Amino acid sequence: MVINGIFPALTTPFEADGAVSLAGVKENIGRYNKTGLAGYVVLGSTGESVMLSRDEGESVLIAVKESAAAEKILIAGTGAESTAETIARTKRAASFGYHAALVKTPYYYKPAYRAETYLHHYRAVADASPIPILLYSVPIFTGVTLETPEILALADHSNVAGIKDSSGSIQRVGEIVAGAPSSFQVLTGGAAVVYPALAVGARGAILALASALPEKCVELFQLVQLGQHERARALQLQLVQVSKRIVSENGIAGVKYGMDLRGYRGGVPRLPLLPLREEKKQQIAALLSQHETVAARV
């Protein structure tokens, strides 16, 4: 299965009463369908998946599937703390018509986890899954890292299609590309490192920033594919600052506010995550306004 290009790590909009807004989900997908996004990643970290009940999560999966254009690749976040629950969620995503599953590392009992823990876990999930899986290493949230030797060992499994690596390490991306089979696809999770990741062999990116700025993230990918490296480097440098202010410094609340400013259904995150303070909103608004002015000149 070919998984390349730019995928937004979709957010989950909520209604005023705190319920999941399926209408908001469908509205956003309707707009994203008109962009060059390769597909959608649903129920990832940016989607507040750990804040949703199982029923809520499945309702979001169904809403995205119903709204997505036929050519879009659909990837469901199905990772759970137990192997059995991960397999169950992955099978459910497959039954909804998803093409692949994004499986984060278990982390709660991290003192007891070793390399062999992850090898057993991922191989069991891959063996049981009716769809290809992507490994998902996101140490900023889980506190654990899927190291290169484990990744390369898992890359040989016929049902492990690739990895979303959110470490931000270009060395890690290069090590994986150099050591894994050519069919194993590496996608970066960092908007600030898309260009260098692609330069060393990544196939694309799964980005929170692409939920707010899909066009610019897609443009960066396309410039690299066209060999227009000077323009790609200039755009990457712009996105470094934008990603830092919106995503790194303000998290999901920042991404959602950036979406609000651009006409998407962003809204506020679910408690205990807090909405942005007014001064943060003003900073993001000013940054996006400046970015769009600079982009228009380029």
C-alpha cells in the first residue's frame, strides 16, 4: 500500500454543550476534499482521541468515511494500552472502510516495557489486522520512544506498512530509510522538519499544522517532488515559525484556533485542556496574517 503525501492529523470539533460535532467533522472534510491532501488521519493525538469514549470515536470514524472523497487515503488511530483492545479497534476501523491503522506505542506501564514488549505487541496487531498498520512513535506524549532497532525489526513484517515518527529527529528518519525495506514508508510528524525529512527519504508527513494550513503543507511537499528546492526551503523556513507558535507552544487549542481563523470548525478542546487566552489568540492571528502576506509575495 502506497502512503505518501501530506495528511492532516484531524481535530475533533465539539458543540457548545461539549458533545462531538459530527456536523463540524463533515464540514471540515468537505473543505479538505478540495485541497491536495493525500488523505486523513482520524483519532490521532491531535484528534483528542484519549478524550473520547469508544462510541464517540467510532462516530467520528464513520463521519469522516462518509464525507471523504473517494481518492483520499483513510488512516484510523487505533492504538490502545492492551494488545487485545488495539486489535479490536483496528478490526472495527477496517470494517468502516479504513485503509490503514496508526498504532501508537503502549506507555502506561513504561517501567515494565522493553524492546521485546513492543516487538510482541506490534507483531500481534499486524498478524491480526485486516488492514496494514503504521507504527506510531510519539515520545512527547507517551514518554517512550520506538527505537531504530525495533523499527527495523518490525519493518520486515508484511503487514507493517511504515511509521509515523514524531521524534523530530532527521537522523532517526535517515536510519530507518537506510535500514528498512524500500516498501517501508516513513512519514514525519513534525511540520518544522518536512523538507529535510523528505530529503533523506521520507514519503510524506502527518501534521497537526495541516489541519489549519493544508494548502501550504501540500505546497511544500509538491515543491520537493518537483525538485524546486530553493522555494521548498524558503517555505519550510516560514512554516518553522508558524508551527512553533501554533502547534509546539499552544498545542491542540492553538491548532483549533488557527482553524477558526481560516474558516474551519476548530473550536475549543475538551477539558481538562483549556482554550487559549486572549493574548495567545492575538499572537496567532497576527502570525497567520503576516504569514499569508509573505506567502503571497513568494
